[in-house]
Amino acid sequence: MKAEWIKSQTSEMDGLREKVTVLCSSLTPQDRVFTSRFHNKIKRKGRGFDKCKVHLVVQGQHMRRKGEDGVGDYDDAVSSQFGYTTNMFTGHLDIFQAFRVRVVQGELLPGDGHNGKVYISSPPGYDEDPLYVYRLLKPLYGMPSAARAWHTTMSAFLAKKGCATVGFKKSMWTVTIAGARILLGAHIDDSVIACANRQVLDGFRARLLDALDSEGTYEGVMQHYPCEVTRDMDKGTTYLSQTHYAEEILRTDNFWNATPGLTPMQPNTRLNKDDCDKNPALDFHRRYRGIVSSLGYLVTTTRPDLAWTYSELSKYVQFPGKNHMLAAEHVLCYLRDTWNQTICYSCDSDETPNVLWGWLDADWAGDTDARRSHTGYIRIMNGGPISWKSRRQDNVSLSTSEAQAEFVAASPAGQEAIYLRETLTDFGFSQTQATLL
């Protein structure tokens, strides 16, 4: 295994020297040098080993957004992402060394670094002359602006291939070939393509990889992106789950053998800032933040049932107290009981296939700290949820009844419905009737 890591590190550094960096020793007093490190990850297929993957990353947490005075290290860091569901034939593409592919090589954005120059030191443990640093010619993993730089360049590349963006989402594209609609979504260096015609899909995928100058690989039928995907094309069903990730969370926190819980949070429980610890112990604080961030990944992808609890726990990540930790551990007990739950999509499970509908609700002044109400909504299509959110409202509802809070909740739910209708139209599933709330 050690030989595999060394081989991957060498390949990563060789790729950097060839396309991204130059060694230099002359700096001005205004230039900042950021540290770097290797990010090692064992890439798996299901539960099996695939390969050792290494990226050199910039310690971007030390970079500062530029203010009005122009002082800082970058201007913009926003990059689009997309959802994960589709009911077509799918393929998974992986573009290695994403920020330095020759054909779609991203450029440093205006405002990156001092006078457009970004410097990094060599990673710890790598044999390099300490008198020299690297100057980045292209974006690198870890830079706040790197994902945006890659997305901007990739979008221009796909536009030349005849692809148009989907709806309001700028990380999904569509193109029609031989009467078949092809959908493509990108999440940094991972891409998914989908089409109802297998031959058209395979031909487009081959041409795309060829245009990328063989700097991408076809990972086969989509099975993990970023959740686990199980499909039965004959029955027309698709299952999404995160069972491996949920099990990893439980084992990491020693809750795999815990007594299962029936609900994400104890009934009638309301967390508040009076239970905060203004000086939490370091290990206690780190553990709480780790649990909450892990739950966030589940909530975003496949677990709407955890959305409200995650929203509540997130309010206290700065100064968690004992009661907050007890609530977080209770979620883990519930997760132990539901770790293998899946989302199932099937046209046969709904009387109106490919029709969007959903629910929304709000409490009134349920937040005991700020007296704000809470919004919750979920969108369903073909028997399964495709979009959901649970968050505290921005303003205090002054009405003495729940009505005002529910009208406030209807606004973001309506916006989401408009966004999804537009996206579905470009996907070829136009919503001909009003969307039920």
C-alpha cells in the first residue's frame, strides 16, 4: 500500500510541474506564500478497493476574500452544483487532475493572489529545495476560487460542443442528438451523463472523452455519485442511499452497537442558547462539529427526515453545550435504526408519473432564542423526494396565528417549484398543470 501512495504522489507532482507550476525564488514583500499538503484518499467501488488517489491541495483556509480596499487573495468563489436523480441510462465520467486538463484548463480568475500571482510551498514530507516555492499558473485544489475557475472553463468547452445550460442551474447541460436528449451534470471533476437511448449516450460519451484528450476516464454505469445508486431498468426503479456513509459515521462515533432510536429528536425538545458552553473543551467541540457536519452530508443528499434536526443542531456549533451533544447523540441512535433506508423512484408508484408535487409547513415562533418561525418543504416526483429544505425564517412573524408564518414559508417553496419546473422542462418533462403545494 505504501508503494501505491508514493506512486500516486509522484504522478500528482509530475502533473503539476508539467502544467500548473513553476519554481521560483524571487518574491516581493507583498507576496504571500501559502502552505500545501497531500490529500490522500482511498477510492472505492462499493465496499471494494479501487485505487489510491492523491491531490496536492492549497491550505485555502488561510486565504482571505478581497474587501473594498482590494486587500485579500481572491474575489469570487461561488460555483454551481446539481442534484443527483434521473430515470435514464446513465454513465459516470471522472476527469483526473481536473484543474489542469489541457483542453479545459481553467485559468486563475481576475483578483486571485497579489497582482495575479499565487505562491505555495512544497507539501510536508516531499523532498524539495526549501529555498524555492511554487508559483501557480493554474488553479489548484483547496483554493476558494478553483471550483469556479474550472466551472467557467468547462461551461465554455461544453457550449462549443452544442450543449446548453438547463433551467436556472448552471452546472447541468443538455444537447439533442439524433432526436435523443442527453443530460450532463458536473460536480467538479465528476460528471454524469444520461440519455434514454443507450447508443446515443455511448457515442456522445466517447466523443467527449476524445475531445478531452484522454484526460478523463469512463467509470461505467453510475453506482456512486455521491450517494449509492441501485437501478432496475426492467422494473423502472432507482434507489438512492448512503448506507456505507451512515455506517462509517456510526462506527467512527462508536454508536454502531447503540440502542436504536425511533425519532431524530426527543419529542417536545427545543434546544436554546441558554444551554451553550462559552468555552467548550476542544475534544468536545471537535466531536460535536464532526457529528453535525456528517449529518449535513446525509441531509443534503438522501435524508430529508434529518433536515429539521440538522437545522437545529447547526445553530449551536460555535458554543455547544451538554444538552446539544445529547441531542446530537440521539440523532445517531435514530440513524442506527434507519442507516439502511433508501429513496425509491418508480413511475409505477404514482398515479401521475413525472408530475411534480409536494408539501410545505411552518411552525409559529418555534425558535425560543429569536422567536422566529421555521420553514419546511419537500418536493416529490415519481414516488420519491427530489428536493427538500428545513430552515429558520429570516424575519419574526408578528401575527398571533400561524397563518403569517405559513405564508412566509410558501415563498421559498414556490421559488423552488418554479426552479424545478424550469429544469424539468429542459429535461423534457414539461409540467403542463399547476404544481400542487
